[in-house]
Amino acid sequence: MTASVAPAKSPSVWEDFIDIFVSPSAVFARREKANFFLPMMVVTIVLLVLYFGTKSLMQPVFDAEFQRGMAKAMANNPQITAEQMEKGRAITEKFGFVFVLFGVPIAIMLTGVVLWFVGKLFDATEDAGAALLIAAYAAFPKILQSVAAALIAFFTDPSKIDSMARVTASPAHFVSIGTTSPVVVALLARLDIFTIWSTILLGIGLSVIGKIPRGRAYLAAAVVWVIAALLPVLQAIRSM
């Protein structure tokens, strides 16, 4: 008599959140038909916890960004007083978590929509829901990005932190904010290793779920990277 072989146990969805860093192809293959909501909410909640947990370390970054924004606003509109700006700052600091709570899901969904559209240009077969799933899992490096930013802030002299770019793992970390074009800074910041990691995950997911060759999928992901870069570049142009 032949012994029956028990079917291999499928990894739990919670294992996906570890495997996405080490075996992304396997995660996308086994979750091809899954819903994007759970991984999206896991990323959002973890980033929200990190926001509160690292807020004191990141305060010099927030202060530097506020000071530069205040100087620009007062230069463009002399009627704005420092007292008004400080009130705005207090509100922003009090409700800053809202930007994480809603901003992360919105960013993931926008990435998914763009990936779905671009994927169709490259003959990918994934539907909109699958594209959102890919975008949700591709956002997991943002968790490491947040941790890295806090560590960089911890080991950096607060007086030398003059922008958010100073706490990125990108070439923008090394440039002078005061003498470098904001457009150049924005583009260099997009070369952050965690942003590139997320882009690679978009390509892997599109290849596995969208059923297209890996090279073509990476090219589609690069197009998504370029489209995503337009917003910070346009914001940089407006700040000049």
C-alpha cells in the first residue's frame, strides 16, 4: 500500500509580509487572486506606528521643511504674519498623522491605477484589482525607508538637517539644498534605494501576475517611476 502524502501547507498571508522582501515572485504567484486591502492596510498601520514612534527623531526634518516653506510663503505674500504661520504649524503637527493615515492608501491606489494602465501598454493581462495588489505589496519597502530615515536623523547633527532629502538613502542626501536646483533635488531623491526597490517589486509583480516577460515588466515599472516623479518635480518647479 502506498502512503498518502499530505498536501503542502500554504504559507499564511502574514508570511507574505516577510517573503515579499526575500521571495517576491512566490508571494505574487500565490496571491494572484487575493484582495489588495489587507496588505495596503498593513503598510498603512505600520507606517502610522513608525510615524508616532520616530516623531521626535524626525522633528528637525519637520522644522527645516517648515522654516523653508514659511520663508517662501512670506516672501510671496508679505501679508502673512509669523504668528499665522505658527498657528498653521501647530495644526499640521497635531494632525500630521492624517497625512499618513489617508496619504499612504491613496498613494498605493494611484500607483496601482497607473501600473494597470501602463501594464496594458506592455500587453500585461492583470486587471485593476491585481494591479492594486501589486502596488500594495510593492509599498512594503516604504516601511524600511521610514526606519532608515529615522536612523539617519538619529546619527546626523540636527543643525545639518535642512530638508527631507537629508534623511533619504539617495544622492539627494549629499547635495546642498541652498545651492542646488529644487528640480535636481527632487529627481535625485527619486533615486532612493527603497523607491527603486519598490519599483523593482512592481516589475516582478507585473511579470508574474500580468504574464509578461520580466524585462518588459521592468520597463513598464520604470515608466511608472517616471510618472510618479512628475509630481515632486512639478512641486519643485512651483517652489522656484
